[in-house]
Amino acid sequence: MKASDFEPVPSRDTFSRRVAVLAFWAALLMVLWHFLPVVEAWLAPSGSGERTVTARGDLAEDEKATIELFEKSRDSVVYISTAQLVQDVWTRNIFAVPRGTGSGFIWDDAGHVVTNFHVIEGASEATVKLADGRDYKAALVGASPAHDIAVLRIGVGFKRPPPVPIGTSHDLKVGQKVFAIGNPFGLDWSLTTGIVSALDRSLPNERGGPPIEHLIQTDAAINPGNSGGPLLDSAGRLIGINTAIYSPSGASAGIGFAVPVDTVRRVVPQLIKTGKYIRPALGIEADELLNQRLAALTGVKGVYVLRVQPGSAAEKAGIVGAARGPEGLVPGDVITALDGTPVDGLPKLLSLLDEHQVGDVVRLTLRRGEATREVQVALQPGT
């Protein structure tokens, strides 16, 4: 083997020098990179740092319309704060404890304010704040828990705020624009926009009784504090009262509900006149739980009349209730439709009746056994 066959082995000192050179250049590059912005600023031409404002141009037509709607509607919306009177067990002093806040709107020139019932429920007093900053103690005129509607009244001597214009809700279309004004989380007079997401929704009534029917579903942001505020159409007309949200977190999740203005127009005048809402009724007795059982047994959906009240509108129309026979309960008439609209249970019947007024005549479709007939009934005041 020759000596030339062996490659020279680099010394340890040579390897160390190479590592040191690479480390030096790496460190130099890092330093240069770090100070690059400083060098660029030093080389750049000097100036004041001011920028010229770019001309905005005209607002879009839909923006102008939204701004005009808010400016016209703002004064009709109010902020409501409630308190509950409590007594100190030691001193016997009575003082007010803040309970909650909500929204409302001016209904008429007499100072009536409409809001949700749950906004003032359980409160001992309420204060209404106008958009111009004035505060007034409010008196409760009347309430309908079944519709989640309440009417307050304030004494406004001068500079009366304008009532919100009234629209209709029976002709709403899914997809049309809506606007909600209220006081979410106490942030007063806030505007949110969206569309009608769905119509004729129903929600369980948290205070018991039949569910709240015919609600408007919207994706306009509705949060705690918006309750009782107006839902407006693009013409600035009232089409509903913001009443509830669907959200596990308690904040807006894009699903809000409003009581339709057609219901408001039917309920509020009664509350102002009598302090309560009198439901139109037939004068029958029925039970929804038993109703469901009978429908499952017989296969016939409807409202099974258990008893007809003596002297009632139902008795005058010849409606027959259930009777006790040798073999148990013998079903009487089953209400299967009202004015041609199918009735599948007691909540549906109550909802359809609620669209009428006392004295209206409705057409009921009845079934008993295999026979079907129709009768006319003049609605009476409910109890």
C-alpha cells in the first residue's frame, strides 16, 4: 500500500476555524436583519408622516335609507329600568333594588308605552327614559302574559315623543329587511339589521298556558335589553316586538323572535281600555293531555270536547260534550277545523281563536263517530 493512497485528515484546529467563521456570518446576518428597518428609515426621505384624506364620496342609497330610518325612529324608542321594593328585616326600611332593564316604544300621544310583559314582571316600579334624556316614573296600565305584552303610561307634558308608525305583519315575506332598535346590555339606542328568517313560529310560554304563536323569526342581532323594543320594516313601520332569542350562551346567535304587530294591534287597545286581555272563547272544556291520548286511541286529531258550559255559545250551537256510559267515557264532538283550518290539538284551537274578537262568528267542523258536520258559533268572552 502506498502512502499516496491515504487522504490527509483535517486537523481539529481547521474544523474549529470553519465553525467559527460560519457562526460569525450567521450572527452578522441576524444583526443586519434586525436593524434593517432602521437602515431603511435612515435611507428613506424625511417627511412629516401625515397622510392625505381620501375623499369618501356619496353614501350608498341603502346606507342613506338606514340612517334616515334610525334618525326618524330613535325618539319613539324608550329605555326601561325596573326595581323591586324590599324591606330590611332589621330596620323595617323599604328601599328599591334594581331588577332589570329593557326597551319599549311610544304607542300613542297619550303617553302609552308598549313593552314585553317579562320586562316588567315581578317589578314594583319602572322608570322610562326618553331619547332626549328625560326620565319618568311609569304606571302599569295592563298586561297580557299569554302574549308577553305590557302597556305602561308616562305623563309627558311637553315635547311629546312621536308614536312609532304602525305596519302589518300578515303580509311579511321571508327575506325582507328588518331593523331592531333597543338597549342591548344597557347600551342605549342601538340599531341592528337583518332579514325575516321565518314566519309563524311558536315558543313555549315560560309563564304557563298555551305557547306564544305566530312569532316572527329574524337574524337581526337581539340581545338581553332589546326585549320590548320595536322591530321595524324598511319603511320604518312597526312590524313586531322583539321578545326572545334562542342562544345557549344568552347572547345573540342569529335567531331572534318578535311578537307580530297584528297581535299587538289586537291586544294593546284592550289593555288600554280594560287593563287586561279577554280571550274569545267557545264555552267548552278540554284537556290537552287527555286530548293526545284520545287522538292516539282513535286516530282522529282534533279537540275532544269534555264538557259544554251551560248557556255558553257552544251549547247554543248544539255542540255536545263527552258523557259517562256503562263502559266508561263516551266521546262527544271533536273539533277538527276552524274556518277551514285544521285543528290538531288544544294549543292550535286557542291560537286560531285568538285571531278573532269577542262577538265574531266562526265556523267549526265537528266529528262524532263517523259523522261530520259544521256549526256557526258566536265567540263569547273567555274566563
